[in-house]
Amino acid sequence: MENNLKFEDISKIFVNQGPGNFSGLRGSLATAKGVSLSKNINLFGYNTFIWSCAKFFNKKDSIFSLIKFREKYFIKKFDKNLKSISKIEEITEDKIIKKYDNKFKVIPKNAVKYFNEKILKLNNLCIVDLDHKELESLQLKGLLDKDLIKPLYLS
């Protein structure tokens, strides 16, 4: 292994539940679950919506996480403790511009290229780097899935 790690050195596995394509998510989750079960390693699931909000824990009253997937926009709202306030909602570009211009929004930096320039110019928009170190912080706060880890499909 590149970092001289052995399975015995690993105590936690973090697996992204999506959004993403069906085959990729299913394969990643199956692999992570298999390793977790066979080596008795704790498995935690997260999604890109909460991950993109991680650095704002206890800093903003509400956070709207935006994702664009397969030419559609999706939004999810979290409170200041990153507890989910809403289900994932498909949303139009016009509605984002009209309804969420002055709301605090986050977009993952690696997804910026998929967003329309109008959205990228909105007020209170924060483009965030997705830092793997924040996953452990989310886990310690009890914000990641531990029991029923399943893919997050968007259609």
C-alpha cells in the first residue's frame, strides 16, 4: 500500500452515499460494507449535501446545500447543527435565483463547473472545498448514517 497502512490500522470507513450514478454508488457501498463486515471496521455513510455544509456547523442559522446532477438542480436545507430540515427537492434555476438569492447557500467546489453563471453570482453563495477530515467531525457529532447505509439516488 502507498502509505504502508494495513487493515489493522483502519478503525473507520467513510462511504459517500451520493448523489451519483446507480452502478458507482452500488459498487462503492457494497465494497465498503464487505470490508467493514469482514474486518469488523466501523462503517459510516454520508452524502455530498451534508458534507458540503460541514465547515458551517453552528455558524449559520440555516444552510441550503445545492447540487446539480444530470442537468437538474437539487436543494436540501439544514439547521445550524446540520440537522436536516427538508427533504431533497428538485428545483429550477429560476426558483433558486428568485427564492434563495439572499439565503446562505453552499456548492461543492468540484461541482462549480456544472452550475450556471447566474447561480454562481448569487448573494451569500459559498463555494466549499470538500475536506475528508470534516467527515470524522460529522461522525463525532452523530450526523452520519451508521445503521442503514443506502445509496442516495436522484432522478
